[in-house]
Amino acid sequence: MFDFSDKFATIGLAAALAVAVIGNVGQWLHTQRLNSQIATLDRQINDPNTGFVAKLTTCKANTQELQSAIDTQNASTAINAAKEAATLAEATATVAEANTASDKAQERAEGIMAPIGEGDVCSQILTLDERLMESVQ
């Protein structure tokens, strides 16, 4: 019926079939692991709540909001700097006017307090009175 060579060939073919089946099962298991990893990575990227795409969208929106806030703050700072410069210029002008008025008052006071020439006390008082009346006008 079957001679030794047929049995040997059958065993060889069975072994080759077993190796092929084991190889195919191994490939199928490897494919399953890869598909699982692909699904996990896809969730990490595309999940609407926690995925990287959602996080990136949030980051972009936050960046735009922060840039808008920075632009508003910079505009406010520029306005405040202009107001400060105007206030400083006004204060400088006021101080200059006050210094001028103070100098004039000092000159008037020195004019009033200048030594009075010779004469009796009555004439000295009249001279002082004239000086005072001139400074009031």
C-alpha cells in the first residue's frame, strides 16, 4: 500500500504544513498586536476629549487668547505711557511756573527788605510803606 518513501513524503508534507500553520498563526497574532497598537495610537491622536488633536486645538485657542490679551495689555501700557508723559510735562511746566513765581516773590521781598536809607524812623517807615504798596499793586 504505502511504501516507506510515501510515508516519508507524507510526514515531510505534514511537517511543512505544521510549520506553515504555525507561521501563519504567528503572523496573525503579530497582526492582532499591531492592530491593537494602531487602535490605541489612533485613540491617543483622535479622541475628541483627550486626543492630541483636541489638545492641539485647545492650545491654539489658548495661544490666540493669550496673544489677544498681550496686545490689549501692550495697548494699555502705551496709553498709560502717553498719559504719564503728558502728566510729567504738565508737572514740569507747573514746577517751572512755580519757580518763576517764587523767584519773582523773592525779588519783591528782597526789594521790600532792602536797607532803608538814612533819615528818621518816620521817613523810614514811609519808605517801607511805599515799597509794600508797590509790591501789592
